Amino acid sequence: MVLLALMQANSAVLDVEANCGAVDDAARRAAAAGARVLLTPELFPVGYAPLRVKAELDPAGLPSIRRTLSDIARRNGIALVYSLPAVTADDRWQITSTLVDHEGAELLTYAKVHLFGAEERKAFSPAAEPPGVVDFHGIRTSMVICYDVEFPEAVRAAAVRGAELLLVPTALSQGFDSVPQVLLRARALESQLTVAYANHSGTEDGCEFLGGSVIAGPDGSLLAAAGTAPELLFAEVSAAAAREAREEVPYLRERRPDLYGDWEARGSGAGRGSAEGRGSGAAGETAPAGDSSTY
């Protein structure tokens, strides 16, 4: 059994010192409560404002930010999940998440596959690698980022690789309450793993965030939930919970992946009605005021 801490907070766009200070304070409080790991929101150290971050953040400073965050983990004796931009060798900007252990050593990295909204797609490039899995205090642990978790395929990719705990930094704006309240619990249940989903709160660069961070168990139960304000959530998580759920109803073992690809290929030419209508300003989509929906 591992005590997991989740930080829901308001980030100051491009005020790295203040944001890292907030992470440090949360890490101190989480460690004092006995937590082994602290999950923080998407792009929290730099703030969630894709176009500003791309235009104004000097990527040469990213290694220093990563060292600062590793130092926070080491100084407080707690593992940490943080999310930052990364620049590939061919100069593509991506959104990433990193898990470091209580000594600040990197255990796992992931780059966001599904980008949401016009601003995010303009500032960043989508990745293509599947989520990795690492053993963390006896729990097989993986990560995806924000909009990724809304695709059952992304979560299932982690589950079939053995994940029992999925850590999800996110940046979800007002107007999408059903994502943490309904969809996250469904993802946890259908892939039978614990899902922790850490969101921003308050307003950043004109975007009003939902808050509403959640931790859902492998049976779909709600282990912890936040309101709209900054909050530090806690929940006990275990490998046993995932294994017991998978024994009781063996979704993963009884899958028929040999059929699903064929079904999808045979259905690809079928006519479809419009499925648009939510998003952040792409043609045919509607968004809350200000074109600030974020994932």
C-alpha cells in the first residue's frame, strides 16, 4: 500500500520560481503526511498557456527547471511527477511528464500523444510512443497526459503493459465536468487500474480551470475528489486492488484484439454523422468563451 498525494493548484504563467515554490511546499506537506509520491498538473512549473510558453520560454532553461524539481523531490524525500515542455532533436516541442524518485532520479518519462485545441496544436507536436511502465514501491506505474486519458486505447495500452496505477497531469478548463466525474472513473473501471488526475485551479492567462481533480480505484470507486480551489488530495493505492479487480472480472485476459482491428477496418468506410461540437476553436467546433478549453 502506498499513500499518493495529488496537488491541485493555480500556476502563474512563466513564473517558474513561484510555481516551483508551490510544488516544494506541496511536496513538504505531502511527505510530512507520509505520502510516497506527489502528482502535479500539466505544465505546472511554467503555467498552462501554450502559445505564450512556446513564444517566451527559453528552452535552454529547461534542464535547470528539471534539476530544481529533482532537488525538490530529493530535499523532501518524496517521488514527484511533473510536466514540462521538451524539445526534440529535430526541434519539435512536446508536452511531457516525468516521474522522479525520492532521490530525484528519473524513473519514467512520457510525451503527450493527443493534443487538444487550436493553441496546443499550434505550439506543440504530438508524440507517438506508448506509455511506459515502471515498478514503483511494488506497483506497476504508468503515465499519460490530460486529453490522452479520454481515449480508452491510451489507458488500455498502459494496462496491457501491466500498469496498475496511472498518473495523469492535466489542464482541464471549466465546462467539462463529466471528464473527471464520469469518464475518469470509467477509464479506471474498464482497464482495472487506479487513475490519479491532477488539474489546475483558478484562472491562468484568461483560462478558468475546472479543478475537480480525482483519484479513482480499479473498480471505478471514487477514492478522493477535489472541489474548485487549491487542494492537496491523498489516497491509499495498491497493486492488490488492481489484481483483485482483474481476477474478479478478467477484462484484460478476455479481450479479443485479433478481432477489434478487423472490425475497425471494416467500419472505416461507413458513413458517420458529425461528432464535433466540443473543443477550442477548430472548424465546426464550439468552445466556452475565450477559446480557452484546455486538456
